[in-house]
Amino acid sequence: MLKKRDFIMIQDLMRQGVSQKDVALRLGVHPKTIRRALKRGNAPKGVWPRRD
């Protein structure tokens, strides 16, 4: 799971022109995780909804 600092790093690296694949390699996550984070547009809240 990405932390807020990871999301900030993603944004910084993307501004520098680093590819999503390379960002994923640096963070040790799947490239789809980077795409979803960018699509979401903000850092994860870290709170999961309850399942009943």
C-alpha cells in the first residue's frame, strides 16, 4: 500500500518526466498501482471501509 510520502514522490518523479514503469520500479510496486494513484489524484487515506 502506498503511503502519503510515496504519492508525493510519484508526483515529483512524474513532473521530472520519469515513466510510470520506472517510478513503479523505484518504489517496488506494480505499474498499475502507479496508474491508479495518479488517476485517484491524491494520497491514500489509509482507512478501509467496513465490510459487514
